[in-house]
Amino acid sequence: MKPDEFRKHAHELVEWMAGYMENVENYPVKSAVHPGDILSKIPDNPPEQSEPFDSLLRDFNEIIMPGITHWQNPNFFAYFPANTSPPSILAEMLVATLGSQCMIWETSPAAAELEEKMMMWLRDLIGLPSGFEGVIQDSASTATLAAILTAREKITDFSINNNGFSTAETLRVYSSGQTHSSVEKAVKISGIGKANLVKIPVREDFAMDVEMLREAILNDRERGFIPCCVVATIGTTGTTAVDPLRAIGEICSENGIWLHVDAAMAGTALILPEFQWMIDGREYIDSFVFNPHKWMFTNFDCTAYFVKDAGLLIKTFELLPEYLKTRTRGKVNDYRDWGVPLGRRFRALKIWSVIRSYGTEGLREKVREHIRIAFLLAEKISMEVDFEILAPVVISVVCFRYKPVGLNEDQINALNEKLNHQLNDSGKLYLSHTVLNGKYTLRMVTAQTNVTIEHVENAWEQIKTTARRLNS
Ligand SMILES: Cc1ncc(COP(=O)(O)O)c(C=O)c1O
């Protein structure tokens, strides 16, 4: 592709992008294609000869777009959001154009130094102690893996890194029963083993029961296990419950256990002074993760991972092959040593663009509004006698179900599952679900970048009407 062809197509694409953003509400939120639909439309073999970009764009519109679920539609209320925003997209365009590979300082000094500064900005914005240092990872799952590996190495004095497993099978990791599955994945990959992940029961509000944690650790010690790491969650995936950090931190501190905090979604709410209570006990934290790619309007992928002692993280991951030796080593941050991958994208530019474009007050305003909308929705739900709220509302997630009279629990579960499918199949909105105390629970997340109270009110009307029609 010649430069003027690129220029022409790039201009067309910018038009397409702006049009998409303006019209995204008119697309069905959830793709309605069936498994294999897209696969069958793509040729089995790549083209031998060059094809014009126009034909790619045509196929993109005809084949790909029907198979897209529109996460940027403000009627997307499922999972946690993967928000984007115009300043983030613009930065991503620059990043793609530069195509820098930011594995070490020398391979793009500006990327390394902007990353260092952006991590300081984010650290201060969310209220982590000033000694913490941060690195951008691709996902919270990767960051949690890094945390568990570092905890493993610290407690074994780096013997597993050096000699392989001899005592690893006796290590224990603790999290609540509501913790995200990425913790279990990390425990499996780290070689500690799924059987050594101790799931601590939760209280009525779905936050970790600290007394049960204390007991589990005591029991494990008596049986010869080595408690290695506790993962506390600020904003669980199911209900956004907040584990009691201070009490957990005290136990970790008394027992020499690594405390990792997963605040993948709710970390963004920490930019609000009124939500700083969630991080009370911060002085006990060893590592902390949150995802600007969820709720901070920075498109996927962009995970902020912070550690109290960067030296331990680096010692866990660093290697020094000849081809990566530089004259600046030791004087700068070579982020390849701060996690699993060697190659790294220039993600800091997105954060810079987003924060400068919104301003910290602008970010606070949006996040605060999302939370306000969630509480308004919860109020509306609790006013209906045939609906019930199933978990305390903490930030921007409301958990509820339809509960008409005269049905048993199994029937209510089946009805809510059917309701969820029918709503999602309508293309007008998209909800996801969880199961709380055996109850099929609808989750409505009011945190999409452009969601307004009107979107939520319309969705709520549709939920009520569909539910009552299903049961009539
Ligand atoms: C609490 C929590 N932790 C971790 C994750 C995993 O995030 P990622 O997709 O960045 O790995 C999620 C995903 O929703 C989550 O809700």
C-alpha cells in the first residue's frame, strides 16, 4: 500500500469510526450470529495476489460487523465494561502508527518514561501509598499471575525460580469464594496447584469472612502448609463486594503473607474521595491491580499493576541475555523485567491522552454519575413487589431477579434464565448473570462510557415488561 493510498483509506476509516461512535446505539448490542457463521464466510486459503483495501472494508462491513457484540453501545450492561473513548482511540492510532516495541528503556525511552510517570499519576489518583511503583500489563489476569509468582518466590527465597519445585506443593493461597477465576488460573500456572487455593467463605454481603481466613491460616500452619498469599478483592465480579482490607492486611502482616489486591473494576472508583474507604488498610498491600481498560475509558488492553517492592518483582522475572544488555541498565526502568512478556506495547500514551482529555475532575464526574445511576436503578427495582435486589449495591452494579408469587426456587431460577436470554436476544440491551446463594441473578452494570439514566430507565421498562409477559 502506497502512502497516498494509506492516506485515502485512513481518512475513510476515520469517517467510519466517527460514524460508528455516533450510531453505536442503533446496532443490536449482542451479536445474533450462530457458531460457525463467520468461519464459513472466510475463505479457507489466504489470497495469492494482493487485494484492494476496499474489498477488505466491504467484507469487514458484511461479514465481520454482524458478528460483533457492541461493547460501546450504552445499552451494554453485561459483565464489566471494556470502555473506550475518543481520546483513547486517537492515542491508539498513534501507537499503531509508531509500532514501537517497548521491551526496554532503550527501545523507546519516551514510552518507558511516560509509563513510569503515568503509573505515578494513577497511583496518586487512586490513593495508593507514594512508595508504590507501577507497570502496565495486558490484563488483570497477568498481573495477578505476576503477584502470585512474586509471592511464591519471596516465601521460598527464590528457590523455585532457581531449582524448581521441592516445597511448592505445600504453599497455600487464600481468596474468597467470590474471587475472580483469574486467581485460580494463576495458582494453577504458578505450580502451587489448584488444590492449594483455599476459598474462604463470604459473609452475607459477599465479602470475605475474616475470621474464617484467620482460622484457615491457623489450621494450615498446624498441618504443615506454608501460607503464601492472600488475594483480597475490592469489587468482586459477581456483586462488587469489597473484602475488608484492613482486617485481612493485619492477618497477612502477623503471618508474613503477601497481600495482593484485585480491584480490576472498582479500582477506578478509588479516584472518588467518597470511595477511599474501600482501600482503608492500604499500608498492608504488597501488590495491587486495576484495569483502566474496564472503567477508565481507556480501550483494551491496559492494566495498572502496582507493587510495594519493585525489587522483588524484578528479581522474580529478570533475565539478562547478551542481546538485551544496555549501557543504561540499572539507571532506568526496563519493563520487560516487570512481568511475563518481553515485547510490550506503548500503552501509556492511551492513559496520558485519556487523563489529559477528561481531566481528573472530568473522570470523577463520569464515574460518580455511573454510580448515581446504579443507585437510582436499585431504588426503582426495590419499589416493585415482584422483583428483588440480591446484593448490596456498592458501585455501578445492581444484582436482582424477577420473583413473582407462586413459584418455587427452581421455577424462579428457570424463569430468570429465560428472561436473561430473551432480553439479550432482543438486541436492545445486554445483561449477564451470576448465581448468588443458589439464586440465578441478573447483573446490570451501569458503567458504559456513554450510559445515561435514560438508557437505564428504558432498559428497566423492557426488563419489567418482558418478565411479566413471560410469566403471564
Ligand atoms: C475482579 C476481576 N478480576 C480480574 C478480572 C480479569 O480481568 P482481565 O480480563 O483484565 O484479565 C476480572 C474480569 O472481569 C474481574 O472482574
